[in-house]
Amino acid sequence: MRIVYLPFYMKYNIILILVVTLFVTSCKSGLETIQKSKDFNYKLQKADEYFDKKQWSKANVLYEELLTIFKGTKNFEAVYYKYAFTFYNDRNYLAASYHFKNFAELFPKSSNTDECEYLNALCLFNLSPEYTLDQSNTVKSIGEMQTFVNTHPDSKKIKEANEMIDASREKLEEKDKYGAELYYKISEYKAASVAFEQILRKYPDSKNAEYYQYMIVKSSYYYAKNSIVDKQELRYNTAVANFKDFIKVYTKSQYRSELEKINTLSLQSLKKIASHDSN
């Protein structure tokens, strides 16, 4: 019989694979053994142990089985509370949000209800994607967080809640700004002008208000310039009116020089139209 001698690194890798395999198998068999037990108090004890050891997925499996067992008993609230947290700690924010909200509805008088209401909104905030994507969860987060602020004015989480509301609103504004700028880039000037006007109405105190007004003037000018002749007079007049509105508010704006040139072009175009009409 031929004896094959393996290099040290290969022996080490094989031993490591065997150790990991044995460890995973033993962990799995341990959880499965607990699941098969009919001693529900023992199951709860093991679930709590997994929870304390931050083994969230294992604790989750056992708590889920125990929910139906302990429903209607004194243990149900504590089990559900920790069950919700297994999702949250495992960063499954969608499921965590659902269960925190459900906990608050099931146990409105619990000492943990305020926390769960806050965490429900926090989960939705964490689910909020970058501003270019769908912002449904951002809107939901604002609604839930605002409800929390209104109903818990003395909460220690008020500052954080308001900060998240502000951050979420800024993201929604950034989303609208992105859309308006996209209209402008593809030369949809009427749509761009309307979009920037809508942003100003929605966010009148925005730090970007000057920029939005600037873009309204530019968009209205290029909309007039690219219009058919019969529509240009009205639209150039709109551009001039928008420029006047801008100058009234932002007398020393960084955009003033550029917009003055645009306004001059608008006035020149209006003179040409008037001259043509007189002839």
C-alpha cells in the first residue's frame, strides 16, 4: 500500500474544515434538540440564553415557537418583546418595524411600549434608501416619528426623533431637487420650472431656496426661447417677472450677474417681438 504524505498546509486546512464542520453540526443538533423538547419553560430558558449571547437567529427560532404557547399568559409580553428585538439586532428592520408596532398595539400599557413605538419609526428610518430611489419608507418614517413626538413630548428620545424627521425631510427635498434638475438637463424646461416652484412651496425655509429661485428664472427663460413664436411673448414676460421676484429677495446673490444677462436677453427678445408685431 502506497502512503501519501500531505504538505503541512494541506493537513492544516483539512483539520480546520473538520473542526468547523463538527462545530456547525453540533450547534445545529443542539438547537434541534431544544426544539424537540416539550418542556416550554426549558425552551424559554434556552431562548433567553441565546438572546443574552447575541445569537439572534437561534433565539428568534425558539421565541417564534413559544409565541403561540405563551399567548394569553404572563410570559407572552416578555417573549414578544425579545422576539421583536431579535429582528432588530439582526438588522432585519422590515420585520422589526412590524413587530415593534404590533407590540405597541398589543400592549399599550406596557413600560416598553414607548420604546417600541420609537424603534418602529427608527427601523423605517434605517430602511430609507438613498434619495434617488423610492422614498416610501422615508415618508412612513416621518409619519411614525412625528406621531411619537406628538404623543411623547417628554421622552428622552425627542431630540433624536426630531433630528431623524429633519434628515428624512432633507432626503425627500433632495429627491425632488434631483427630479427637477433632471428635467432641466433633458431640456424639459417647463417641467423643470414647475418642479422647482413646487419644491419652494413644499420647503419655503429651505437652505437651497435661492438656488431653486435661480433655476426657475433660467428654466422659464429657456422655455420661452425654445417655444413657438406665438407663445414666446407671454413666456418671456414670465421669465422677466421671475427675474424681478428673484432680485427683490436676493439683491446680492452669487447668481445675479448671470441672471441679469438672461433678463437682458429676455427684454431684447420682447423688443424684437414688439417690433415685428408693429410691422
